[in-house]
Amino acid sequence: MTRPYRSVLYIPAANLRAMEKAQGLATDAIIFDLEDAVAPGEKAAAREGLAAALANDYGPRARIVRINGLDSEWGQADARACAALVGKADAVLIPKVNSAADLDRVAALIPDLPLWAMMETPLGMLNAAEIAAHPRLQGMVMGTNDLAKELNSRFRADRLPMQAGLGLCLLAAKAYGKVIVDGVFNAFKDEDGLRAECEQGRDMGFDGKTLIHPAQLAIANQAFAPTDGEIELARRQIEAFEAATAEGKGVAVVDGRIVENLHVDTARKTLDRAGAIAAMAG
């Protein structure tokens, strides 16, 4: 089964209590953040505290560490620390990836962990395909706040200014079989706004959403999971197609719609995703 990434929660690595609490949260993945969420004077202490925190049991939750950029005064030390976290961390997230060369530099310092890329600059959008094609890359995270800053765009509920960048990264991730999760929704008390943005992201094809507060988990988990109706339809499509194939037919009909090989493939992925989510909950 494919690991789900419906909810990917940012946790400041300087906050020991939050990291401890995260062990019991219903999140599919955790980003332990050494970058934006940690003040400059706390960077070294956060790095040491994170290494200790990752010795704890986070169950099936994916453990992703966001380091500072190598062009910062903390990036090299972060990378060296992550190189020693094999077996404790599942991946390393690199901020502001502009090209595959940025991944190469981190890959040389961290040889044994998968890499994830923050997609948050105009140049990163334009180079999304070469970034997604990198052999060490496992996933991409949309950094919509930084992208909006770089674009000098205004906030719109429909995210029209983001659509070009979101689309380029989605195409790249899907072309190369990489995980891709949507950017954060800042108004964490606005449940209706979060739900609408999650549903937009799910409809576009994102695997999940990055979150800034535990209160956002339930909405994201629901939005990015197959519905009961989708699961039931997937089963009926598979059954109908298998029955048609047994009769020598190339297509089936379910609820008045043609079902071909491509629909069956989608149906199997839906059931696989539902099974993986159930396994996480179990």
C-alpha cells in the first residue's frame, strides 16, 4: 500500500512539548521545522532537541525534517545532523529549491535519506520538471506563502494567482511519480475556508495538505480520503469489469457510464488508498 499524506503538520523543532504531543495526533506526516519556525538564536538548541525527540516513537507517521538552506549559516550543520538520523527520520525537506543542482548539494551531504523539495519560488516553478526528475527526490511541498510574496500577488479564496505554479508542480510530480502536498491555509480558525481549499487541492490532484495547527487535521484527513461512495463505486467498477472480461468484452457499464481499463486502474488506486488510510488509523 502507498503511504498516505493527507495531512502533513508543521511542528517547530524548538518546541519540545509540541513534538511530544505530535506522537498522538491524527496526522499522516510531521514536518519537524528547523527553518522558518525557529528563531536564529534557537537554531542550535532546536537541532539538538530534535535529535532527542526523534528517538521517540511516532508510530506510522512519516517524519520529515525541514533544514535551513545551505546558503544560510545553519544549513551545513543541519545537513550533517540529518545525515546521522537514518532510522529516526524518514526524509529531509529542503527549502526554496530552485533547480536540481540544489538537491545535488544536499544529497552529497545526506547520502542515505530521501529528499523532499519546498516549491516556493518562481524559478522553482519553472524548473519543476527537472526537480521532480531527481533520483533522490521523494516528494514536493508547495510553499504558497513564500510564492505569494515572490509574485507580489493578492490573496484570493480561489487562489487564481497560484494556479500556474500549482499546476506546473502537479504536472511534474505526477509525471515522475512523486508525492506532492499543497501549501498551508493560514487562517486556522476558518474551518469553511480550510475545507474549501482542501477540496480544491484534492480536486486538482494533490495528495494532501500541509497544516500549521492540529485543529486543521480532521478537515484535511477527510478531504483527502476517498469517500464511502467513491470506495463503493470503485468496488462495483472492478467487479463489473472483471465480469465483462470473463465474457470476452473489453468494457463494462456501471451506473450508465462506460468502464474501461483506465477506470479500473483508478478504482484500484482508490481502494489501495483507502486501505492505507485504514492501516494508519489501525
